[in-house]
Amino acid sequence: MADSSVGGPLLWPVDEPWPVCAESHSRARGRRPADIHRWRQVLASAWLREPNPGPTDAERRLLKELGQDHRVEEAAAADPLPLIGLAQFYRRDVPDLPAGPDDCDLLQVFWCPFDAHGPTGYRMLLDLRWRRSWEVAAVLASPPQPQVVGFEGYVPEPCVLHPEQVATYPFAGLLPQDLCARIDAWEEALEEEAEQPRAAVALRRGRPVGMGVGLEPAAARSHHHCALQACTCSSWTMTSPAALGRVPPGPEAGARAAGSRAVRSRSGRAWAGEVGLR
């Protein structure tokens, strides 16, 4: 709880209500979080097995059972739904994390486990909470959990973060064509030299945790918590400034987007999500 982490445990006061999603949407059908954790464990162990990696017939039957959806009959559409504690970031661990309001040093990230938000009704809901860690005395040991989730990717595997500071660059579609051609030639040369696919040369393992998408730093500083509706896919088709409507397309936009920074975590298997844009 004293570490920056993904998947908990979170430093949450025992006397403070756990964040919930109160929006009206379907939440009665999905996979059980415990089944998702077990499914991952079985599959990971099976592929690490030597000399014959891969699930056995018995494990395949178990995986099929663990992958089934379940229905929670008593779950009404408007009942408050416990959010999942995704991650927490101490400012001491993330150099570029903006200062919190009123000397808050801990940013905690929650999300609703159903894609049922925003104007389309198919987007995610994030809830960001700032707090002063030294004020938490008694910690909530067993946070509430949703009975089922709409997508297994919303259930993180617990892990401690190891942040590193990296430079990120704009979506190629924002750059002039001649510059894109030069970058393609440069990347192809690197690919040939390393004898690896381009993605292996260009990408770092981890997820960005910088501030940005849908949430201006001024807004984050003015409230101790603020809900955020934004797609957190790492695909540029969803996170490019042009796609988000934050920066108009064109060479000038590319120049303005270049040089932005993010902090990534080499956190292993866990999906940390993307709290902000590069």
C-alpha cells in the first residue's frame, strides 16, 4: 500500500466510501473477477511447463468453464456498482506527475468494468482521486468488488511499478509526408540492422501514466477527485491528438505534439491502462 502499484492493494481509508459507478447501464452479465485471475494462472502455468508446454485436456475444460459469463439476477441497472481499483501513483515515483491539490501526494485511479459510458454508450469511465497519504490511518483491507465485469481486461493483476522516463512522439499522420517517408526509411534500416520487427525496435514495454486525455491539469488540481470518460487504448487511432480533437491535423500540430513526455512502467503482465496522453 505504500508503493505505486497496479491492481492494488490501494491506500484507502476504512471510513471513506469506496468509489462506485452510479450511471444507469447494464451490469448484470459478465465474467467473475476470481475466474479471470484463475484463468490467467492456469494458462500461464501451462505454457511455462516443460517439456510439453500448453494446456492439457483437463486444463482446457477448466479454462472453458472459467471463461463463461455469469448472470447476476439481482443487479438492477441503476444500483451503484463498485469501481475497480486500477492503480495508484505516488508523486515521489513519477517525476512528471502534476502536483495534486492541497499538497496531495497520491493519485489513485479507478474504472468501471463495463464499456457503457459517454455519448455513444460504449466508452469507459475513469475516476481519479487525489489524497494526502500521511493522513490515512486505518486502511480498508477488503475493498468491495463487482460480482461480474463486462471485459476481462478491466481486471488487473497486482504488481509494483518501476517507472522510467521516456520521450514519446506524435502520430505519423500529423507529420508532413516527406518527413514520414524519411522516418519510414530510418525505421526500416534499424529493423534490418537489428534483424527484428519494427515494433520490437521502436516500442518499450509498459504503459504511459502521464496526465492528459480528457482531463486538464487545472481541473485535476481544483478538485480532490474528478470523473474522466476517455478511451485508454494505446492505439494511435484512438489516442492521437487529431482523433481526440485536441490538436488540428497538419505539420504545425505535429511540431506542437513532438517533445511531449510520459512515464512508463515496466510492470510485466498487468494492464495498467493509460491515464493520460503522451
